[in-house]
Amino acid sequence: MEIVNPDPSLTPELIRLWQLAFGDSEDLIRNFFSTAFEPRRCRCLLKRDRPAAVLYWLDCVCRNRKLAYLYAVATHPEHRRQGLCHSLMADTRDHVTGLGYDGIVLMPAGDSQRRMYAGMGYRDFSGISRFSCTAGTPVPVTEIGPEAYGRLRRTFLPQGSVIQEGPTLSYLHTYARFYAGEDFVLAAAPDGDSLLGLELLGPREAGPGILAALGYETGTFRVPGNHIPFAMFLPLTPEAKAPGYFGLALD
């Protein structure tokens, strides 16, 4: 067993492992690999030279400190319950510390994973709130690209927030869209006949008008808050402090 940054030749096997672990479509997975994947931001546990467990991370920043957003932590079904995930996570902690990262953030998929990560030293640091509404009177909404969204988003983020740009927004843009209004920015994706606001920064009162402008009757929006546990944080240096807000989980 060894843990390495994978050779690009292993990409087809990494895609297959992702499918087995999460059941995502091949298009979604390939979009990640075409927009956000780099071998240097991936740790892969090999058994007999084949991927048995893997994780990826995306760079982000908080208070001018470099953080790693861990994503798509997966173990091949044939190798589960062997402690591989714990070994991979421990290796990654040491690896990114050596690369100069000040902390790690991640988004657990459920309560059991939240407990598992808590056992590794991760702590809840950022919650969200969520509200649903129906369409009202339309408000002006403009679709914008990832770069423009990243720039505008910084002006709306609460103090001490995690800044997520570059490959994170490029990948998110493959299945979501970015919008701006007079007093808000929004990342959103269709959810059946409804709209899922992956992140609304601005007044909640804008929700009904946004739905009407985008042609939806109903929608649900995530906003900064503390009602629902969301992200977790592990400091890697004594100076690192938990961020105040993390909003763009890659669903």
C-alpha cells in the first residue's frame, strides 16, 4: 500500500471509483476532471498499484491564509472497512501541512460522516440557514460568468468568510449558474421544476422576485446563518482560526 499524487494515466480508474462511490453521472465527473482536477491536488491510496481510496482538494483562502477544501473522499467498495479512509486522511493532513496550507475545510455528506470527521479532529465552524418561497414580483437579474461572480461575491461575503474562486467556480458553473442583482449575488441550479439557490448573498426578500425573473414558481435558498450544521474545519498551524462562513459546497 502506498499513498501518492496519482499519475494522469490513472484518471479512467479514478472516474470509475468516483462512480462506484457516489453514483454520479459520467458527465458530472468528467466535468470535474476537465475543470478542477490536478494530480498535485489529489491523494490516492494504491493497493497493488490500483486506486483503492482517493480524495481531491481545491484551493481557497480565508483571512489571507491558504486552506484546502477536501472533496469527493471515496473508498472503492471492495476495500471498505479496512481503515483506508483514515490512513488517507492522515496522510493528506501531513501532506498539505508540508505544502504550506494553514487548515482544511470539508463538507460531510451526512451525520455518520460528520461523526467520523469529528473523531479525526475536525470541528463544525460554519452553519447555514435555508428558506423556501414562491414567485412574486420580478426583480432585475443578470446572469454572469464565474470570474465576475467571484469578484462580486467578495463584496457580499460576511467578514471572515472562505473565498472560493478559480477551479471551484469553473466546476460549479458546469451544473449551476451565477446571477447578480442590485443588492444580491446568487449561485443556483435547477431542482426538478424548482430552483435550488446554492448560495444567496443578500436580502432574503429578493427570493420571490428572483424566482419570477428566472421563470420558477418555487425555490429554496441557502443563506449565511447558524440553523443547519454545514462545514467542518481542521487547523494545521497554531495561527489558523476557524472561518466565519463557508457557503459553496460542491453538491
